[in-house]
Amino acid sequence: MISLITGIAGFVASHLADYLLEKGETVVGTYRWTEDMARIKHIQNKIIMEPMDLLDFSSCLTVIEKHRPEYIYHLAAQSAVDDSFIYPIVTIQTNTIGTLNLLEAIRLVDYDPVIHVCSSSEVYGQIKEDEVPVKETNPFRPQNPYGVGKVGADMIAYVYFKCYGIKTIRTRMFTHTGWGRTMSSAECNFARQIALIEKGKQEPIVKVGNLNSVRTFADVDDAVRAYYILVRKCTPGEVYNIGGDRTMKIGDMLNYLLSISTVQGIKVEVAPKLLRPSDVTLQIPDSSKFKNETGWKPEIPFETTMTNVLNWWRTQV
């Protein structure tokens, strides 16, 4: 069994690679020459590494023709919401045209894999209170360039199923985290600051953005287990919300991280530069469609996830 993971060096992709190797699969991973391989250095000799640029159609075609993987997990993306405000063109090109190039390569090679296209909860944008928990039928209202790019990827994947019979399955994953994620997410930004404070490298003040946004949190290892099940049990052409069961404000998540710090009395201060130009303040998924079809449910407690995040940052600063 050959599985291809695009963006193998990324946060979720690296965890997925570990999981697939444990299952005894042959893993092919694509990467760009500029990428940091730190997350996969422990498994680089166990996977087949292929250079591939999503914006270069010929490189996509070369990889697909060479390996013809049975399962494709399309995780490569410009995945940082904050960066999408700074680099909107690159974000939308990578996430939309990159997905198009990959699916067109699969169409031209003319074989029959199952492709997981990783969309995002950001396609829903600002969810209204009477829409909670949000279903897959909710309208798109993206609030940032990242969300717009993922709408494009989502719809392209659907069109390639509808028009060409390509077996795409889309996920709209809500907040998921764990060790190895960069500080582009709130919890990792906070954990990094706390780790710096514990080592005396930062004054005992955590700089924050909007603490009132409401999220569910899932562990990355629950997410990759969901993706593994998805390509084996779910219906091509369909889309699935996936998310954690614990709902809280960002501020409550920060309070938990502070409670497990070795330094007590850390202050919290709002930093204007951490406030997004347009923020999504309510994201609570209805994951019942996916759960009912697969039997999946999140298993890793929120507290374990956050402890892992903080412990990892303690080794990085």
C-alpha cells in the first residue's frame, strides 16, 4: 500500500507519516527545497522523499506518474491564517491553484486513487450564533485570504469528483494542535512565551490577541487517525466537519497553560499587533456526519494536548 502525503515536513503531515509507518504502509512525501525537515528527521530514512512544487504542474505530474499511490493526503498548503494577510497572493495561489495542479495530474495519469483534500473550518468564516454547531451545509463566509484559498480548494475537489469521477473526499478540520506546531497558532504562541519566561528569557508577561474567540480543540494525533479512517470508510465526493469535543474561549485555554507553568503570577497583556484585521470569533463544529460514518471520536484529553505543547516548546527555546 502506497500513501502519498503532500507537504510531508508540515505539522500535521509529519504526525500522519508517523502513523502510516506504524501501520506498515509505504509513505511517499513531497517537499519543497526551502522547507525545514526537523519534524521528520527521525523518519527520513523510512519514507520516499520527492521534491514537488504545487505551483509547477509538471512536478506534480512527475510524482503521480512515478508512484501512482492508492491514497493521497493533500496537506501541503500555506496554512497560517496570520501570514495570509501579509501574503494573500501566495496563499491563494498555493492553496487553490496548487490543489488544481495536483488533481489535474491525477486526472491525466488516469488511475483511481482516493484523495483526501484538506479544506478548513475557515471556509465558514464568522459563524452566527443560531448556526452553532455548524454543519457542512453552512454557507461560506471566509474572513481572510487563507479561508478564500481553502474555499477554492474545496470547490475544485468537488468539481473534479463531479465532472471527472476523481475520488476526492474533503475535510473541514476545526482547531487541532499538538507538539511540533509553530507559533502561528494562539496556543503555541502562548506556550512558547511561557517557556521563554520559565527560562528567564522573557519578562513574565504573555502578549495576547483576542481572548474571547470560542473554539473547540482536538489533538493532532486524533486528527491523523481521523484522516486514516476517512480515506477507507468515507464517501467520495462528500465533505466532513471534524473537530474536538471541548469548547472554550481562547482565554480559558491560556489560563490552563498558565496553571501548568513552573512560574506563577505571569501577567497577560493585549498586544495590538496580535489582533487580526478580521477575526473569526466562533467556531464550533457538528462532526456527527463523520462520526456516524466512521465511529471515530476524539480520545486525547485537552489537558494532555496542552501539556504536550508546552513541554515541546520547553525543548525549543
